[in-house]
Amino acid sequence: MNSSAGLAAGIPTTQDESHRASLNAVYRKVAFKLVPFLFILFFMAWIDRVNVGFTKLQMNEDLQFSNLIYGLGAGVFFIGYVLFEIPSNLALMRYGAKKTLSRIAVLWGLACIVTMFVKTPTQFYVVRFFMGAAEAGLWPGIVLYLTFWLPTTRSSKALALIGCASSVSGILGGPLAGLIMDNMGGLNGWHGWQWVFLIEGIPSVVLGILAMWMLTDKPQKADWLAPSEKQLLLDDLSRNGKALGEREESISVALKSPEVWRLLFIYFCIIFGQSALVFWAPSIIRDLGFTSATTIGYIVSGAFIVSVIAVILNGIHSDRTQEVRLHSGLAVLVGGLGCAAMGVFVMQGSKMAILALYVALPGILCAIPVFWQLPNKILSGSAAAAGLALINSMGNIGGFGAPFLMGAVKDATGEVTIALWVAAAFLFIGAVMLLRQRRL
């Protein structure tokens, strides 16, 4: 059968197959160039963001901080994050990804290091605020950056691979922080928790500097792609944009869009549940009778091991089936069920709470990378930069509310059961809204 007959019959021709193979080769090249570095960058962001959950095991006692002070300090991070998220993402559009992501990494790494010197609640709040302001724009910046390189049909897997860095950070970060605190306390006259902030902050500064050489802003500037590869990539991205139909490009319209605000509230619900677990899991496990920081770190890392598997499999399956709504909504529902069960077991003082954590955390985390396909389907250009930042920043207010609520409830009642149930309720609401979302 000749090529024209094959086209007429809808049968792939040798030319079609050759084009597809060439395109797949280009995207593999792009993925190998960008995804590993972005993974490491996001990994260190999470290490530095949540290490305070482990240092709390020693820091609160050394500095005489209450659970409420810790919860407020952990949450203040997200106030800075919210205020600077949109400006940071718009800066990425104007100045490019490598300058923006470099600036973000260097500043958050320095903020992490400075945390080792805090002595008062006010100092703790200020440093956490500036750390949030520094990190603002990282995740939506990565999401936006990948739209310059990958079509929506290929980005779920890439986002899942990068997004699972948060889970990998939990696998390695807990045991690492535990080992540092158990073995380095007293060196140079510093407490173990101070060494955690120093040792884990330095690599972020180094990564920020390396970003200037490791990242390329757009395909047109990629000297590691042959001219024919660039053209193949740009043509495919253009076809993908046309296939998505008309998308909003106006910043002002995007920021007032009911669809954007609906996604924002869904993301708020997800992050509320996520932050409740990520910042308080070490303390919850300690209250179940575990005393060694290293042991607690290993237990928490187990939940993140399950999360890595869930994140990758959910992202791959979402790309393969070209479906987003169910892959995100059902995952959030599982997270809510696990969180609710965890509250029951914590109230009973049962170690089954650990099993519930192993259900709740993977459910929440595997929903997030897939969720970010939804705004990409309705926004583009500067509207995408502002819209993605708005959803991520305002949604992360849940990251402030959850740790604060957990600390307040812990101080008032001696346990965190009620706060876990509130987190579960938000997750259920988010799941229902996702499952009722119009098909995208």
C-alpha cells in the first residue's frame, strides 16, 4: 500500500512512524536534560521546607517553644509564599526560567541556613516568612517552564517525576535529619537541630548557582538541540496549542475567572490536608511511643516510599489514558479517608495510625502533579503565569492554616484528632469538587 492510500485509509504510514519516532527521541532528549535537575531542585526545596517538622523534636525543648508557636512558625512560611508567588511567576515570563529559579534556590537556601541562629519566636516567624517569600514561584514556575517544552499530552508523567521529589525528600529527609540530630549535637557548640539547617541549606545555594548553566529558557535557545530537532519540537508544541482550542491569555481575565478560583479552592483543600500530615507526622508518631529521632525519621520515610510509587504510577496512567479529573479526584478521596482514619487511631493511641498515614499521604501527594494539568488546559501565556501562581499561592494558604490549627488543637486538647478530621473534611470537599469538575 502506498503512502497516499495509507493516509486515506487512516493507516499509519512508514513516514508517520518515522516522524513519531523522531519526535519521541526529541522529547526523551528534553526530558533527560531538564527533568533530573528540576527533580533535584524540587527535592531540596522540600527538604528545606519541612525539615522544621523534624527539628521540632529538639528545637521546641531547647528554645522553649510551645506547639502553637511551632505551628504558627511552620505556617508563616506560606504567608510569604502567597504574597510573592504571582510576582515571581511573572518574573519568570520576563527574565527567563534559569535566572528566576536560580534566584529562588539561592535565597531559600540562605534562609534555611539562617534558621539555625533563631532564639526567639519572633525571629523564628521572620525567618520562616522570608523563606516562604524566597521559595515563592518554584512549583508554578516549574509547571509553567515545562509548558515551553512539553505538550499537555506528555507533561503529566514529567510533572509526576518531578513532583515525587517531595516524597523522595520525605524518604531521605527524615532519616537524615534524625541521624544529624542524634549524632552531631554538641559539635562546635551547636545543637543537633542547628546542624540540620546548616547541612541541608548549603546544597540549595549551590544548586541555585548551577541553575544558570543547567537550564535553558526556551527551545529556541537550546544549543544542545539540532536545528531540525528544534523545529520538530516547536511544530509539535504549536499543534498541541491549536488542539487545545482557544485558551485565556489575558492576565486580568484569568485572575477573575470562576474556573481559576474553583481550582484554587480545590488546591487549598489538598494542601490543607498535605500540610497537616507533612509538618505533624513526626510529632504524631513520637506521641505513639517512639522516642528516637532516627526511628521516627525511618517510619515517616516509609509513607513517602509508598507515595513515590503512587505518584509515578498515577502520572503515567493519567498520560496513557489522557484523563485527569478521576486520577486527581479519586486520589484526594483516598487521602481524605486515610486522614479521617488516622484521627480515630490517634485518639485511641493505636499504632494503626501509622498505617492510616501510609494511605493518606500517598493519596494526597499522587493527586497533585495530575491536578496541575487542569489549569494548563484553560490558560496560556501570561495568563498561565499569573493563573498558575494564583492557584498555587492562594491554595497554599491551607499550608498556613493546617500547621497552625494542629498546634492550637494540640495545646488545647493534648492531641490532634479534631484537627485531622478537619483536614479530612477539606480533602473530601476537594475530592467532590474535582469529581464534579467538567471533563477536561
